[in-house]
Amino acid sequence: MNPEQILFILFGAVSLIGAIAVISFRHPIYSALSLIVTFFAQAGLFVLLGAHFVAAAQVIVYAGAIMVLFLFVIMLLNLGTLSVKGAMGSKLKGLAIILGILFAAEGIYIAVNALNDTAVASAEPAAASVTTTTYDIGELLFSKYILPFEVTSLILLAALIGVIVLVKRERQEES
Amino acid sequence: MENMPLLVLILSSVVKILIIVHMLIIGVMVMIWAERRVSGWMQDRLGPNRVGPQGLLQPIADGLKFMFKEDLIPNHVDKPLYVLAPAMLLVPALITVAVVPFGGSITLFGYEIPLQIADINIGILYILAITSLGVYGVVLGAWASNNKYSLLGGLRSSAQMISYELTLGLAIIGILMLTSSLSLRTIAIEQGAYPWQWNFLIHFPAFLAFTTAMFAETNRLPFDLAEAEQELVAGYHTEYSSMKFAMFFMAEYMNMIVGSAVVVTLFLGGWHFFGLENIGGPVWSGLISFGIFFLKTAIFLFVFIWVRWTLPRFRYDQLMNFGWKFLLPVALTSIVVTGTLWITTGSRLIVGIGNVIAAFIVVSIVAGLLVMNKTPEPAIQDDDSRFTPTALDAVE
């Protein structure tokens, strides 16, 4: 086993344990913290793939900014320990089972395909040694993926304006 | 570095890590002493001067006292997070320094060793990522303490971090555009040997915005809302004692040191100073460049202390207004102006002048708008309307 495989297993295990912990902890603060652990492990997986920029973006955006907002809201609303029965009820149980089965089937399908497909397995070491730099990402974003990039920017701008409009209206009604 | 044997690479890295981590910890002790002495000097009193020459051993006495104090864990705290929080603040402060280049390179036993622990090609993003994690220590410590003053401190801190992190990230984009690299080493090398070539002149408004945001990120005095003694006892670390309190304390000073080192690298020419760093052989030039970097960082740390004992604390709404209405527009303008002028003229001089003029115009416009919007307010005579809803209202 080479060091990369050991690291992959380590990061994969941490990210799985973190993900399970998110849904098993009763307290929202602990769940949020477990989610941060998962994001970190995923950033580690990105580094193993040579995608350093994506790894840094993952930590900055998700672990650094969004999760701080999560914690802020949890603390602001002073959420206590949630009881699963009270919050979810048994109505959603059926839906959860259906979605769970679908998701598990999807995962098994991908795993079986990956095991059968020898081309993927043999190409793996070559792909791992390639490091994607920010230069490459920028080049691709502004040439091949220029349309999706611009559309995403427009959607974000629309969301931004929407938030400002919503907040403004509320303020005027108050005064 | 590529043709270096693995053993040499590992050995040199371990030695570098040991030296830098120890310098950081000793630096923290010196900073605590310096802060007390400088504040004494500024307030026309002596400060600690009894333990050792000039009171230099005072931090060691303090450290011993911290270690022998009872490590009290109150009954009402959330124990796992209460214990974890100081470490979550200290560790990010320690590992940020890994990508900071603290000198040119030094040649020992025939191997050229760069004076940097890790030169990764996304260096500056790594710093932004790790510094953004420091807030968890404050927030979790505050929440786990189960104390309303601590919680208020934590809430303030998280809101402040989110607001000022944006400026921190946006202010450096101008530099990245001119250097076209994210590696801190390349950024430091690209700035020439002379002070008028350094980034702080080319990106002067961005430099001011970045430094201000840095002060906010380290929770230093004009921005220390999270531990405002007059309002919140001691803020997020009210319930902490002994070494756990000392860890919060150490993390603050470590953040200051690392922050200064980052500012020196990004804006103040790194280890360059009038070509002095090239004097001497391959060993001496490395040591001299390290010395220059060390001195620059020390001078900037003095500025940190100076500001702390000069400026009074912001009010919470002033803090938010300042961050969102002044710093953020200045940082955004610097991106637009730097990009446009660099593409059209390609002259660093014009970019520098344009940046200052544009920042001046933007600040004037914002200030004008604020003054214009303020005029109808006295007619309302409603004290509550002056404050935007803050964390304070929600907790009450």
C-alpha cells in the first residue's frame, strides 16, 4: 500500500465518520462541528487528487464561512437538544426509507461499475500525479466554461439583489 | 529542491519546523512583555521591571503561575467543547506560519534550502482558509461556557469575523493580479529590493484595508468587541482559568505575529531591503534575509501594540458600518481599478496613483451618502432606530 492509499483511506474514513456523526448527534452544535470535520476530510481528498485550489476553496467557503454562519444561527436561536420523534415525526419515515434505498442502490451501482471497469483502475495512478493549478482553472473558466461561469455569476447576483430587496422591505414596515 | 535526497528534505523540514515553532512561542512571551512595557511607556508609568533585567523574565513567571493554578472546569459547561475550544484557537494560529517565507535560501552542506516550511502553489489561499478557522475556538469556547456574557462575546466575534474576512480576501486580489501567482514566495520575490517597488505603494488602499481587517481578525483593541471588559466581563474566555486561559492568550499573540509576517510578505517586500539580502556568501545572505524579515515583522508588531494603546474601542454598529460601508467598497474598488489600469497602461506607477484616487473618491461618496441619510433621523427621536438589530437584542 503506498502512502497515497493510506491517506485516502484515512480521509475517507474520517469523512464517513463525520457524516454519520452529523445525523447521530442530538445537539445541533455537535452536528455542525461534525459537518466541519467532514468538509475537512473532503478537502484532504481533493488534495490527494491534486486539486489544491478546490481543497482550499472547500475550506474557505464551507468550513470557514458557511459553517460559521450555521453556528451563529444555532447560537442565536439558542436551539436545544432535538428529539428525533418530536422534530421529524413518523410521517417522514416512509419518504426517508424510499430515498435511502434509492441512494444505496446508486452507491452500489457506482461501486460495482468501478470494480468492473479496469480502465478506471489502471488510469488512476496517472491521474493522481497531475496537479491542477489555479492557472489551469482560470484558463478553463474563461474559455471552455465561459457560459456556465457567467450564468452562475448572474444567478448569484440575482440572489444578492433578492436578499437586499427582502431585507429593505421589512425595515420600512417596521418604522 | 527537486534533486534533494528525501532524507535531507525531511531533516531540513523538521529542523525548520522546530526553529519556527519555538521562535513563535518565544515570540509570544516577548510580545507579552513588550505589550506591558510599551503600554507602560505610553501611559508614563514603568510596567513590569522586577523579574530579570528590564522585567524580561516576567512572562516566564507568568507562565509558571498559569501552570500551577488550579485548572477549574465549572459544572455548568459543556465539557468536551469547553476543553477543545482553546486548542481549536491555538492550532490554526500555529499552522498558518507553515507557508510564510521568512527569508531567501541558505546553502548548507551543498544543499540549497529555502527558508520556508512549505512552498505550496496556493499559499495565500491556505492562509485565508486557516485563519478563517480560528473563529471556531472563540465561538465554541463562548458557547460551551454556558454563560450569557461569553455567548455575547462569541456571537459578536463570529459576526465580526464574517464581515472582515471578506475584506481580507478581496484586498489581496490586486496583488494577485499583478504577480499572477498565489505562492507567497513568488509574491515576495516579485517585489523588488527597494521600498518604492513594494506592494504597499502600488496597492496603498488595499494595504490599509488588509491591515485593518487583520486587526479585526486578531481581535485586537479597536475591534476587541468579543472581550470588551466593560460590557462582557472578559467575553468568550470569562469561564476559563489556568493553562486554558493561557492558551487563548497565546493564540491571540501568535495570530498577531503570523499576521504581521503575512503583511510583511504581501505588502512590505518580504525579506528585501535595499539589496542588503544579497550581501555575503550563500550562508550569510540567507541569515541576513532572515534577519531583515524578522526586523520588519518586529516593527509591524510594535505598530500593533501602538494602535492598541492609542485607539478606543468601536461601538458594535460602528464596527459593522466601518467594515461593510468603508473597507469592503475600498477593497472592491482596488480590484476594479488595478485590473483596468494594469491592462490599459501596464505601469505600476499609474496603478498606484489610480488606486489612491479611486479609493478617495469612493470613501467620499460613501461618507456623503451616510451624511445625507442621517439628516432626517433627529425628527424621529427614536433611540432604538439608531441601532441595527444585533446579537444583543436576540439574546435578551
